[in-house]
Amino acid sequence: MRKLFLSFAIILATVAVAQSIDRKEVVKRNNPKVNAVDSLGSLSVGNGHFATTVDVTGLQSYPLYYKKGVSLCAQSDWGWHSFPNDKGYTVEETWGERDMGHGRKELYAVQHRDKTTRGYGASEYYRINPHRLNLGAVGIMIKDKKGNQVPITSLTDIDQSLDMWAGVISSNFKALGQPVAVQTVAHPNASALSAKVVTPLFIKGNACIAFSFPYPTEGHVDDASNWEANDRHSTEIISQTVNSALLRRTVDATVYYARITWEGTADLVRTSANQFALQFGAPQGKANKMLDPTIAFTIEYTQSQNEASAGSFDKTLASAADYWKNYWNTGAIVDFSLCTDERAKEVERRVVLSQYLTAVNCQGNTPPQESGLTLNTWYGRPHLEMTWWHTIDFSLFGHEEVLARALDWYNSPQVYDKAREIASRQGFNGVRWMKMTDPWAGESPSNVGSFLIWQQPHYIYFAEEMYRHAVNPCSADAQCQKRKGCSKEVYAVLDKYGKYVDETAQFMADFCTYDSLTKKYNLIGATALQETMTWQYAYNQPFELAYWRYGLIVAQQWRERRGLERVAKWDDIIENLSPLPERDGVYLAGVARVPEDESYRIKTTTDHPAVLAACAMLPQLEVQNAMYRAGTSRETTPLFCYDKMRATYRWVMKNFDFSDMWGWDFGVLAMSAARLGMQEEAVQALVMPVQKNTYLNNGHNFQNERLKIYLPGNGAILESVAMMCAGWEGCPDVKNPGFPQNGKWNVRWEGLHKMQ
């Protein structure tokens, strides 16, 4: 009888484990809660194209208090601004000639140092412009008897939570001893914020809803809000009804609109040049005790005055709930509840919050900045080297439509033409994807970013991801090389991206230089992913060598899939590209051009551990060789030796300055450890107690006092966990191959895709 009972118990336990994951429970148990004022604790709502970040009041009531924390902005992927170019600077004035070792002078947009020259002014202007706008701030203005706004520190009984399953923030607190309840939500298909505020302070005349509009800043990292320049921009009411008003914003040459609609008895009045208030108004003859102390409103930001897609608060609330339910149910989910390792709960928290934050910030029509739509960093510019960390997580988590949207940006005529123009200007064929750009791929002046190249093969990696999604059930092998037996989806992918894969690879091949003495191709004239390894200091950096080889191998396979001949020069480069530099069985950060001294040691142990990225981010050796061998009998030189890469990993862990790393570097550590069969080290990397690996209560990856949030870190945690769960090409055939196989990591997941 006892044996029968135990057998039955085992069957029940097995059935329980096999059941589908309660996705709603996984999400909701990780909902962030806020019970005290914290400038780093602000929460966001949004849809990937538009986002608004709010304080403990549920709105943007105290922007100055949060200015140096996770600041309170409303940003969109379409809202850009440039300061007037009063001195008539041209892009050409930013260019500087550099001899990068390709046998000619090349023109790059650089930061000129001589402040007396027009070149200096031009490089400063085009480095700052264009930049993202803070479209506006909406707050609850609560005033005391003297008419002064009550300080945020006087608020009590704070109880705020973000329901990620429904995309709504609920905020409760007391001000002047009176309760205030706020619900905040963003429309899923518009640049619109809706809220419902309930408080007797409206009836008492102590509160109103304030709509404030700032002028932009020139800040490198800030809240994009200059509240002291009312004379430099304007806000006009161009139409108004009983329950709505349309405002026109004129900010230098940028014009956009804000449509405000509300329910109930309230009036919109101007309170200053660029501020308006929605004030509660009692119907005539009605006693205060009979009044409903509620104001519900929507503010929608648009590019034209005829746009209007957002509805009432209730409709927005319902639309957002449907949107987020669909988001969580159609992508992947990871459940750590059956894990017994004490670190599992924190890993799950980081994963779920990162899924929410990347969905809010990183699904736009232009590549996101490193701080998404939350605040401005690097002047709000896209950084194309970070698109890998911003988009591959969506691909692995079953939202490849976001990756497709990113590729649509690359393919757009304005962007593609700019990339061709940059390559041609520098004497190369094909297209060149720069590091720090404007929204249309224009080069941003930099003495570091202009020389980075590790973003160049991203397009090929992204296209291969789309092919992998489309190819099922068709196999990615020789049967598809002549476009026979493939599905229409595969045809469409090859047709849509093939041209751009080719031209991206053309530049890569042109960039290589041949050394007749060693009979090897080198990568010179580039600053490395590990930016301490500048182009003047070193060459043949390991990640760039590995990524170049990967990119050309895949580009050749794409040609075969499209029925085209392989390019002979590309094959020659693949076979004869310089191997990863090494010494004493450890791979190096690059070949130093100058004598190796103490400065070399410091440079190799700071910034990004790029040598491990050659293992972490790219397919393993066997897979690369198999890809290359498709359609040819020639073998290739091994990319790296696993034993040497393991030794390199141990060297990095012993010698690197972890405080100098960045948030996504811990993902590099985790993914490389997983590929090298070091599963315990992979988990340790995910939760390493280092400041830049900190994930705040709201899920943001904190870096330092200058850079409060860093979304590439959120992407890295997602990519690492997806890989550790679903595996990678050539991984061991075990459950959760990247996690320790010790019985403590019974991670359940649904919908993840295997990494390349």
C-alpha cells in the first residue's frame, strides 16, 4: 500500500511539472511595489514606441526631485528636435582625415579639439543634434493653504504597484491628510497616457492636474527638460470644447501636438506660458458632499493635428489589458518556482522585469537609445552596436516581429542610402553601419565611436535569425540552397534581406587587409568592442576577428540559398583570416602596436571582456565550420580552442576590473561560461554582486551616478537565460544545458528559441 501511495504521488508530481506554466502567476509575483519616495524607483508605462515614467503619485508631479534619478519623461520614437543651426554648420565640417592602414586617407566624423575652428563647432552641433524630446509632463499639483506645492517628502501612506500583466500602475498616498488614488496606463497603439485620479482635494480646491511642457537640453545624460526657457518655445490652444483641447507645441523648427480629453466637470486653463491646469469645477447648485471627486483624462501626443486614436481612460485601460495579456501569452515565459537554489528567485525577478522594460522601451521604429524611452543618454542617440542586446532577446523570446521592425529600419531607403554613402566616402564597397548615429543612420562625430566596427555584422546576424524563424520545417542545409522545397516564408526572408546581407559583407571584405608576409588577412584601423583597445593602440582584436569570420560565412551561405555563386574573395578571407591572438594558452585582447607595458595590462583588464564575447555571442566552432562546409569540400582553420578559451575565462575572472565593466558584460560572462560547460560560473555571472550588475526595484540595470539605467543589461539577462534554458547550436542534449545539472535548477519554460 505504501509503495502504491508513493507511486501515485510520483505520478501526480510528474503531471504537475508537465502542466503548462501559469504565466499570469509568474508575471504578477514579480510586480514591483513602492512604499517610499525613491528617485531611482520610478515606474513606466508604454508600448515600445512611446513611454511615460512616473513618480510615487502615479504621474509626473515632481520632475525636479527625480531629475538626477530615473527621471520623469514622456518620449516617443518619432519625437526629435534640433537646436537652430545659427552658424550654418555642415556635416562636411565634422570630417577629419585618418590613415587607418588601408592605403589611403579616410574621412570620419570626429570631434575636433581646437575650439577656435568651425570644425569644433560643427562636431559639437552634430553630436548633440538631433536629440529626443521630452514631450511633456503631467502631474498632480497639490497646494497648501499658502498656495505652494506640497513637498514630495510630506506625502504619507505611499502604496504603489505596477501590474505588468495589465500594464497599469496603481498609486495610493495621502497629501494634506487626504487620500489620493491614481491609476495610470499608456495606450498600446498611440503616444497617449491616460489616468484616473480620485481625491477630495479636488473638491477642496487644493489639487488640479497640471500639464507642463519643457524646452530641450543639450545634456549628454539627463531628463531632456529645461524648465527655465519659456521664451524659446510656445504652447497654444488651437481648438477647445467642453471636454477637450488641442494644443500646438512649437519648439524651434519642431512642431507637434498634444490632445487632452477629460471626463467630468473640469476646466482647462492656462497657468503660465507652457503650462495648463485641469481644474475641478462643481455644477452650479450642487453640494460638495454630493460631488464625485474624480478626474479622468487622456493626453495624446501626435505629429499632426488630425491624428487621434486614443479614447477615454476606461477604453485605454481595457485596450492596454488586452495588449499586455497578448504580449505575455504569445511570447516565451520562464518559471523558476521549482528551483531550490537560493539565487533562482532573483534571476526570475530580473527576467520578468526585463521582459516588461524592454517591451516598454525597445520596440520602436528607430533603434533605441541605451536608456530607451525613459530618459536621455548620449543625447538620446541610437547606438547601433547595442542593437544586438536590444533585439536578440525579442527573437529568442518569441517576439521576432520586433527584430523584423529593427531590420525594416536598416532597409529603409534613407538609412540604406546613408550607409552606402558613408562606405563610399571612406573608399569601401557595400554599406557601413556606424556606431553612434542619428535616427536615419547619419554618423555622429566621435573620436571613439566613429572607429568601432563590431556593429557591422549585426545585420547579417539579425537576418540569419529571421531565416531561422522562417525555415521551420525546412532545414537550413543544402536542399534549400537552390531555393527548392522551401516555404514562401523562407523565400520572402531571402528576398527581403539578401541584398543587404550581401552589401554588409562587401564592406567587411573590403575592410580586411592582406599581409603578404604572413599570408593572412588582418583587421586594422578599428577601435575594438573593448574600447580601451583603440585603433591607434592595437589591431586584430578577438571579437572582431570572430564576428568577421561568422559574418562572411553566413553571407556566403545566404548567396547559396538565393541561387548565387559564392564570392571567391570572401572564401579566401574566411580561410586565411588571422587567428585569435594568444600567449601562453590564453587569448589576448588584440595585438599591441606599441611595446607592452603597464598601460597595456590596464587596458586589457578594463571595459568589456571582448575576448569572451567571441565565444559568448557567436555559434560554436563546429557550427561555423558546418556552415562554411555547406556546398564546398574545403575545411577551415578552427576559430578557437575550447581549452584555451576556458583558460582565458579563468584569466578574465582573476584579472579583470569588474567595477569597470558594463551591464551587458555580465551576460557575456554567463553565455561564454555556458558554452564552455561551466554552468555554475554562468549562474554566478548572472547575479555577481557588482554595482553595474545591480537591478533596481523597478528592474532597471543601474550603472553609476551618471548612468542610472542601462537597457542593454536588461537585454543581456534575457539573452543569457534564454540560451541557458533552450540551448544553442551544438549544445549538449540535456534539459537547460546552461544551468548546473545538480537538481537545483528545475527551470520550466515555454516558447524560447535556441540561440545560434
